Amino acid sequence: MSKSSALIIVDVQNDFCPPKGSLQVAGGLEAIDVINQIRKDNEFKTIILTQDFHPQNHSSFHSNNAHHPKASLFQPLDLGNGKSQVMWPDHCVQGSKGCEFHPKLVRQDSDIIVQKGKHVEVDSYSGFFDNDHKSKTDLHDILKENGITDVFVVGLAYDYCVGYTAIDAHQLGYKTRVIEDATRAVAEDSKIERINEMKALGIDILQSKEISGLF
Ligand code: VGL
Ligand code: ZN
């Protein structure tokens, strides 16, 4: 594997995994198997784990907007300021079991954890920026410091945090690839939407067995 490649493992946390996760993504455990295999087969210089890390009063939680007559679970709600936010079940609350990385995910001490979604008023699907792009995480700086030029994005969920992390990586100038069999989506419609968005930008979508042939 090229010395300048990073693997970005997005949000492989208990709440996104069957059978008990509050925002479980079908097939999530199978995606973890593929991610572990990718780690084994390829020597990435840098491995990043993003972690969805919400305060209990986060504005993306349906429970915190239940007083709003138009708020319904899994549907977008107009928050008034021209912004729309999908109403999610409570998930990945700081300090909860659901927020922890899934025990099946193989990890190493050298993995770098990047937390996101900490600001109450705005969601953060991407590992790089909040959804309004007003504040950023350390991810871009970490990749730059490590001389990374290419990123491979895997994890949960394809249509949200994986997709938006890949799109931001591409916009920031990284050669970006999403490994499709190492991710799973929340819903079919949003998955197709995100795939089309990524393809239009020139982000490569490939299968895990194709990685080694790239180098
Ligand atoms: C995610 C919805 C809300 C994700 C995070 O990791 O894809 N989706 N928060
Ligand atoms: Zn979240």
C-alpha cells in the first residue's frame, strides 16, 4: 500500500450496529468483517476512526424536538433558520454504551480517533466539518501532517457519514475512494442520492478486493 494512503473508518459504533443499536444499519456487522479484512490485507500508513459524539440535548434527536408538531422520526424538520435536519433517534450520546466502538472492530493503539457532532445546534455527518461547514475537526490537519494524499472511506452509514466524509475529502483535494462492500446505508433513496453525488464529483466507488490492484 502506498505510503500516502489513509483508511478512514467512519462511525463503527454500537448504536449503528444490529441487533441492539438505536440507529442500527442493516448489514452493519458484515461491513465490520470486511473492514477488518481490509486492515489485514493492506498496510495503511494512517488509520482514522471517526466517532459520532453527541451531547444528550443534540438538536438532531427527535426526542429533543418532540414538542414540534412537524417533527417525525427519520424525517427532515425545518429548524427555522433555513436549515433542515433529519430527526434521528437518540444515538451515540457521549459516555453511553451506544457511543463506544463496536467490539468486533479490530483496532490498534496507533489508530487516531476523531470525534464529531459535539455541537448541540448543528449536526456533523462529515468527519471533517459540521454540516454548516462553520467549524471543523482536526481530521484535515492530521492527514496533512501525515503526508496523506489518498483516502479510502469505509464504515457506517454509506448515505450519511461515509458519503459526506468522502465528499469533503474530495473537495479538500484528496484522491478519494469509497469501498462499497465495507459500508452499509440507512435507506435506499438516500444511498442512491449520495452515490450519484459522489460519482458526479469523480469519487471512485470500488469493492474491497479491488484495492490491492491499485498499488
Ligand atoms: C450518522 C445519522 C446521524 C452516520 C450519524 O454515522 O451515518 N447518521 N448521525
Ligand atoms: Zn449522529
